[in-house]
Amino acid sequence: MNLCNFDGADFDIEDSSANVPSNFANQAASLINTLKNINPGLYITLTTPAQAWSGGFYQQNLINLTIGNLSAWQPIEGGSTYYNQVQYDVNFYITNWDISPAKIILGLMPGLDDTGKNMSLQDALNLTSFAVGKGLAGVMTWDADNDAKGVDGNAQWAYSLGIKRGT
């Protein structure tokens, strides 16, 4: 990372607990914490599924072991049917897991997600306002290539530009 002059790393950990070793959270936390100890200025984010609070997920343990060394955590959301779910998830993590809003980045996917649900531009803009109102660390989009082409009849980069205007 130093050789390439990178200033940060994102750990995208979305595997089901059935697909990882039982000590995976401890191993991943050890790597994240070691990187931060070696380079205290390193910007480290952790990306997990949005519903990491549901039964059988190891992500809460991983977050508990690393939150002090994470610059931010991004639970990834998708689909317009999740508008209320997104707000629920963020509020759940703030209230039940005591995660500071300033440590949460809201990840939104423009257009169709992996399950075929569609995040509309208006829902993304509304959720950006929600994120700003909650004092979250930020909002990001994934699948920027979709946004670059224009999604659902929207102009190119409509999501990214809309999110930028909302922050």
C-alpha cells in the first residue's frame, strides 16, 4: 500500500457465515487492526451487507473488534423497496449497536441490484437527505458504471451528482 502511495483500504466482507471459517471475524479484525497500527493515518473502511444484524451474521463481532480502527463502515443497500429498510437499518445500528453516525457511510446502488430490485433516483436523493440529517459520514454509490451510463432513463451520473448536491 505504501509502495503504491494508497491512502486507504476498503474491506468488503459480505460472505455468508456458512462460507467463512468460524474464526473469520477474529482473523479479519487482526488484519484490519494491524494495518491501522502499522500506518495510523490509513483510511480504512469496512463494507458489509445492510442487514448484518439478522441472525447468524458474524459482522457484529467484526465491527466490535475493529470500530476503533475503522474510519467508516458502509452497510450496502439496494432496491427502492428498501427505502424504509435503509432507515431502519441505520437507526438500528446507531441505537442497538452504539455505532456513531459519524462512522457510517451509506452505500446505495443505482438501478437494479443483484436481486433485481430497483433503487430509484428519488429514493437515493431522499436517503441522501436522511444520511445528512443523521450526521452520517457520507453516502457512496456502487456500480458507478451503471450511473455513468444513466439508469432508468436518468441522465449520466444522475445518482452521483444528486448525492453530491445533497451533501
